[in-house]
Amino acid sequence: MSGYIYPNELELQWGLLVVIYPYVTGLVAGAFILASLERVFRVRAIEPTYRLALLTALAFLLVAPLPLQAHLGHPERSFAIFLTPNLRSAMAMFGFVYAWYLAVVLLLEIWFDYRKDLVLWAQQSRGLKKAFYYALTLGATDLSPRAIRFDNVAGRLVTFIGIPSAFLLHGYVGFIFGSVKANPWWSSVLIPIVFLFSAMVSGIALVLLLYVFTSLVRSKPVNMVCLDTLASFLLYALILDFSLEALDFIHRLYEAEESIHILGELVSSRLFLSLVVLQVLLGTLVPMVLLTLLSPAFHHRAVLPATEELRRMVYFGSAILIQVGIFSTRWNVVIGGQLFSKSLRGLTVYKLDMFGLEGLFVGIGLLLLPLVILYVLIRILPPWTDETPVTAEAPAVSS
Amino acid sequence: MEDRRLDVPAERPGAQVLDRREFLLKCAAAGSTFILAGPLMEASQGEQAAEGYDPTSHYYGMGIDVSKCIGCARCMTACKTENDVPQEPQFVRTWVERYVIPVEGEVEVRAIGPEGAIAETPPSEGGILRTFFVPKICNHCATAPCVQVCPVGATFTTQDGVVLVDPEYCIGCRYCIQACPYGARFLHPETHVAEKCTFCYHRLVKGLLPACVEVCPSGARIFGELRARNSPLARFLRFNAIQVLKDHLNTEPKVYYANLDREVS
């Protein structure tokens, strides 16, 4: 602690769990937007990741409310948000936005996409497994060309609704922070937009990681056209995201409102490692340079021609760095916004516990849980399309 | 010593009770679902006003004369005793800040302890330009950000202008603590719900003054009716140049300061 902070500010209110919440919802929104690239914008090259992206979004969405629930003082009363929401509260909308996204968008889209397979799997299986898959079809077992066509149209329609919904889901999370006028670090109209683009970055990076990893585990060759395209989109999103964050930063510096001194102190001391080093340098600039050099993002050619193996490694490494960077971004928003006093006269510290509900181990558990759920989902609904692998010698974007 | 009483107009018997309570009871009476009715009825029970008290005939505010505060911390102690506030220094409903403005160098601000400023008078080397105490408390804002952000409506404004928390309904999300620009709220370490100054609402409904006002030996805190022309608070507002804290945030605080220094935030 340095300078003066109000007595009630000695305790930080939102800890690691509230950092995890926007990180996880960002991954959901990002993975979904990636899936919709294939579906709505017909970027055929990334088709191998379409279903994987949808299942990833679902796995992470199922976990998203857990950190919030766990951090409540009275988790047993959380249902009141649904029953008697205060309609003027941004946070009260959480349940509705979440339910809309889960039930109307994600589950519907997955169901329409998998219905044909579910019917086939039900037909090919026996016993309990047969009953299980049959139950998942909800009794809709019609495989006539007309029915399949309807699945496609309906799925596409849901994706159309899904894109603004994904924007809503994560833009809304940004709004929860951006609309707090008491906090000059949060209060910015750009925060929801920055959240959105960082969500896309983290979602694409996650699906890229999962795609490479699962291919490795399954001993299948990675579709390099797909991977190059993913890397290119990752770079586009990263550039947009960084530009917006830079705009926010420059805007604050140039306006130099009364909070500028304490925020300057915050960035140069408490947040130096997590913001300057992890978020900007390692999480953004390094992957941006690497992807610019090796991916075919511009002019369909890479600046530095590299072998497939090198590109795979660099993309994989960049995606990991990006995950670290985006997690740091969430940390810097949530924790950073509480490290200075609203008296604008002092800084405080956040001590991360190891054990307990707000501790490091619970946090790690909550970040691993979606991967476990994803594993189960993949076992139930195999998303693979790579029976005939495609490789490309020269990196090229095809769309 | 007998408690000083609020100088208030006579109340109408059988008057309407709180807006929220009325709303909740109506909801329940309208045959809401079984699940809905349970917690709502429970929530409404916490807001029983004293018999005959009419919140519609009051509108409260507080005046603070910075030049009169002597930093004795009686208000802090009285508040903690009256309202059962945890004794630890990081949980306060009201506190007093000491400002020391040196001839040269940085302004020093600190919150005084329960023993009062006399127990911790700092050395005055190098010369002091000005020094003063500023009592702080929930501003009971007319457009309170905490009320706006509460997802379940557990934080609400009463008809008589007091911002309260329903401890039976608060889910402990702490969004209100984040939204308060004044650092006036905290999470109770035992009940795990948001806590703040109530203007001693339990005393108000009996016609008594808030505890901090009651014990202030120098009359630095003036409590009363904002809408009555002849109340002590109305006189205070009429005869002083008034400021509120963080006016630019448009929260419309109902705690008014006289003789406030620009250093105070």
C-alpha cells in the first residue's frame, strides 16, 4: 500500500475468480465467431475446426458461470437474478444473456449440425448407446434430403443470430466494467469493443491450439491450409485488438484527466509485469511479428517462406503467448482496476491465495474443467472431418 | 443524557409504507408463483417501519462543516457501537480523514484511528500551510450508482431518501462496492452481504438523530430535512457556500460540505 486509500478499500472485492469469468466468456465468444466464419462467411479452409470450435464454445460456456457463482457472498441466492432482476442493472442481464446464448444459439446450432450424425450413430449402435443417441435426436430421425436441407438452413440461420449474440455476450461482459463511472480505469466506452476483439483473438488462438494438439494426439496430419488460414485470421484479429487498445491508451494519455497520475503510477509499478511485459510485449507484439513474418495473411504469401513444421511450431507458440497475453489483459482490467484508490491518492496490493475458493488451485481447476468437459463432448460428438487429409506445400489462404 | 430528537413535521397516521414493500406485497398478493413469493415475503419483512412513521413526509440529508470537525473520532466509535460494525479498521460506515498541507511538498492524507487525531498528531517539521479533518460517510446519492447496479434490487432508495441494503436479499456480488465512487461500502466479513451507512434508519423512524450526529461534540454534522425550509439542515445549506464530493460524476449526493478544501476527493 502506498499513499492514501479509503479504509474500506483495504480489501479487494473481486479476485482471481472474476478474472477467470471474462477470460472464459471471451474464449466462448471467440470460438463461436471463428465457427461462424466457416458457416456464414463460407471460409471453407477452416472447416476442419468448425465443429471443434462449436464444442469448445459449449464446454467453456458451461463453466463460465461457475467462477461468478463461487465468488458470491450468498451463492444460494443467485437465482434471485432470474426471478427479480433489477432491470436497470447491467449485471442483472447476465442470466438472460447467458441463457439466450446457451439455449437458443449454441445448443440449437450444435443440434442442427449434428442431427444427421446423431441419427446415423443411433442406427449403428446398440443398447444404452443407441438409446442415448436417439434421445439426443429428440425423435427427429428424418434423413430425407429435404430434412437435411432444413438442418442446413436452420443451422445457418442460428449462426446469423449467433454472431450478434456472441458480440452481445462478450460486449456485455465488457459493459459491466466499462459502465462503472466511479472507476476511471474501467470507465471507457471502448472497453466492450476491446473485450470483443480480444475475445476473438483468444478464441481463434484456443481453437488453433486445440486443433494442432488433437491432431497430434490422434496421429493425424494437420491440415496446413486450415492452419495457415487460422493463423491469418488470428493476426487480423490481433492487429484490430491491439489498435483498439492502443487507441484507448493514447486517448487516456492525451485527455490526461485527473486520474492520469495515479493510473500512470499503476501501470509503471503494480501492472508493469502483467501489462507491459506479459500483455503488450509477449502477448501481443511478439506473436504479431511472428505471425506477420510466417503466416500468409497478406498477399496470400508469407514474408519469410518457412517449412510446414516451422510454421506449425511458430503458430502454436504464438497462440500460447496470446493466451498468456489475453489472460493478462483480463487480469489487468479486473485486478488493475482495484489496485488504486478511488481517492486517486494511493495504490494497494492484491495477494493471491493458494488455497480456498478464491485461491490459485481453484482457479487452475476452473480453467482445466472446460478441457475435461470438451474431452467428454468430443467422445460423445466426434467433430473430426479429416478422413482425407489435405496438405499444402506453399502457404496459401483459400476461401 | 436524553437523545436529541429530530425536528420534524407531524406525521399522518396510517400512512403509506415503503414503495418497495408495497411493490413486493403486491407481487406476492397477485399470486406469484410459490418460488417467487417465498423470498419476496422474506425480503419485505426486514423493512418494517415504526408504527405511525410516514416516509413520504421526510427527505433526509446531512451537512458537514469541515471547519468544525476536531478529529475526535467519536462519530466513528458511536457508529460502530450503534450499528454493530466490525471493529477492524477496514470496515467503516463513517470515517474521518486528516489532511496536512505543507508549505512545500505533497499533501498528506490519512484516515484517523478510533482514538482520534490527538493520539496520532504528526510532527509539523517544515511548516504546515493548512490542516483539517474531513468526516466521510455514504452520500445517499439521489442518483445512486450502487442502486443502479445491484442485480437483484437488494440496494434501494427509500421514499425518505435513504439508500439501504436488504441483508436478506443481497447476493454478495459486490458490484455496488465497485460502483460507489466514495468507498462508502464494504462486504460484512460475517454476513457476507454489502454494508453501508443507513443514516441510522432504525433511529430515524423513531424521530432520533443518527448516532454520529448525536455524539459530535462540535456540531460538525448537521442532519435533517432537506425539503423543510426551517430545518437546521436547510439553514446550513442557506448560509454556507456548499460543495458535494465528486460532483462531476452526477451522483447528486445528499451529504453537503461547507468549507471544503479542493484537495479533498
